[in-house]
Amino acid sequence: MAKIGKNILENLTTGMYSDSKVAYREYVQNACDQIDKAIDSGIVTPELAEVAIFIDQKKRYVSIEDNATGVREKDFVAQLGDIANSDKKIGVDKGFRGIGRLCGLAYCRTLVFTTSYAGEAVASRMNFDAKLMREMLISDKKYTVDEILDAIVTTETDTEEKDKHYFKVELIDINHENTD
């Protein structure tokens, strides 16, 4: 069977998102898509729906968090670990390719997704070692996408209040060459 080589990750991160500001747009679009779904399903009212952006310039840290649907624990790894396998619909959702969440990998040391689904007493977290990914991409070794993802992604769960529902993206230690 064919193998997918490491260069596809470079194409989906720095290749597609050469302007670091686009990464923030992608994360805000994803949050807005979920806000729309949360409103439609009655999880949150339009008045209480929000996307919060926090920036710490000194720590080179940015977080984008919504209080929308969150992701079910049973769907978490597949939904966030799969690449270009989105359930979003063209013309309905703001994003639809299932690759936008990868854009932050080009611009920080660590990328973290944390979520909790309404009614579940668990928070799920996926950590990406973006620095290691970039090192593997420039290496002379022929890695597959699966080998790189296995090396850079870790997941964990923690307890959370059952009524919490959110999705949070954290870009930690943003690269110094990215002054945008």
C-alpha cells in the first residue's frame, strides 16, 4: 500500500499558511462554526456564546477558546487526530477541509487542543510537539506522516465539571521570527 510522506505535513502547515496571521483566522473560524452548532442545538444562547482570545506577548502565548459544543471524549482522538477528514459541509460551515487546525504547528513550539463536551465530566487534551515536527520535516530521514504524528502527539484526559462545554486552542512559545 502507498505511504504518505512527511512533506504533506509541511504542505499543510508552513506551505499553506505562510502568513502566520492566517492561523488565528482558522482557529476563530473553527470556534464560530461550533458556536453556530451550539446555538442551533440549544447548548448556548446567542447572547452567551463567545470566543475569547488571550494574548501574552512576553510569554509568546495565544489562546482562543469558545463555549460552544466541545468534542465528545469518544470522538476526540479521531476528530482531532484525523487529517482532511472533516464532517463539515461546504457552503454551510466556515471551514470544511479538516486541515486548518494544523496551521499553528508552523508557528509555535507546542500546540494544545483542550475540550469538554456538555454533559461529560471529562476534559480531553491533545498536545503537539510542533518543534519536533519541524525538526523531523527538515531531517534527511524519510518519515511517513504516521511516524511523525506518533512522535509528536500525546493525549490525556482529566476530570471536568459536567456542565462545562468548550474548545480551547493554545499556541505556546510562538516562534521568535513570527512577529505578527
